[in-house]
Amino acid sequence: MSAPRTARERVREEMTAEILAVSRRHVARDGAAALSLRSIARDLEMAPSALYRYFDGRDALLSALILAAYESLAEEAERAAVVARAGGEGDATRWLAVPRAIRTWALAHPHEWGLIFGTPVPGYQAPEETVQPYARVAGALVRPVVEAEAAGRLGLDGHDGAIAGELRAAVAPVADALLPGVPAGTVVRAIQAWTTLVGVVSLEVFGHWRNTILDPDEFFEATIRSEAESIGLR
């Protein structure tokens, strides 16, 4: 059992949450590249130097926002995966639950989605801490693939031998970390499904479907079902 928080710790947590909330509003209004501790301090009626007690610079604050967005997205993806699995759904239906949850989250949090998958902020380098929640999102997505392969249920529509050695090597980190024992051809198709998912969600979130795709729901469903089939999920 953890020790109770002190009054100072509670105040620090509350102040940190308030700083992040104001920062999100600034990102929504001005974009991540324009994030400024001075303007945030002004909104909070604090001296800019006081913010450095909580974040040691713009990049640290930006990292906190990005990490929080990743964590929130990962929680939604994992929740959808658990619900679908508990419902005894088939492999394809379980897989579809996660892209749907990702899209729902992205549409509800467009600016946070932009922090993760939008235009990189010039001069900013994301910290290693973002790798874990990113992997959680991907892990929730590929779990049905791994389990279907292990159970012999994965329908392969291509020959794994057709995958060139260079391409096998290119996807090896993903295969080792997220898709152990899965044929290289399926690993490639799973990665392609992920990139298609991020792309189709981003196009909708950033407004590129306007006057182009009249029914984004229908288009999204057709896209993710096609990707599930390409992976071999049934």
C-alpha cells in the first residue's frame, strides 16, 4: 500500500494538471509549434519562472502533453480489445474493435491526435517514454493476429516465401516485439494495416474528407474490414 500524499504533493499534482489543461487549450488555438511557457504563465497569472518548478522548458511541457495523449489513446485501445475479447467475438471482429476505438478517440481529441500523428514540431525530439504507450496501442491492435496465428486460424492469402529478405529485415523489430512467430508476410500486412488506419483517421481528423468522402463512417468501415481481410483475419 502506497503512503498517503502530502499536502505539498497534492498541490503540485493539481498545479501540474492545471498547467497541462491550459497548455492543451493553447495547442488547440495556436498549434504545438507556438507553445510558449510565457503565454501559459500569463493565463495562469504566474511568473514564467514559476513554471520551471514544474517543467524545465517548452520541450518538457510538450513531452508531457504528448505522453498524456498517448496514454489516453492506449487506454481506449486496450479497453476496446478487452471488451471484444470478453464477448467471445471472432478474430476479425475483435481486431475491428480497436480501429473503431482509435477513430472515436481521435475525433473526440483532434488536437491530441495532432500532437501524436500531426506535423512534427521543429527542433523537438520526442522522448523515449512515448515508446511504451505507443507499443500498447499497437499491441492491442495486433493481439488477435498473434492469437489467430498461434491457433492456426489465420488465413494466409499469399506466400510468405515471396517476401524479400530486405523487407523481412526491415520489419524485424516489429515482428520481434509485437508479432512473434507470425509469418513475415503477415507482419508486413499488419504494419500496412496500421499505417492505413493512421492515415485514414488523420485525413478525417484534419478535415481532408470535406466534400470528398460524404459518409466517413461507411468509408472507414469498408477500409478497416478490407485491412482485416488482407491480414487473414476471419
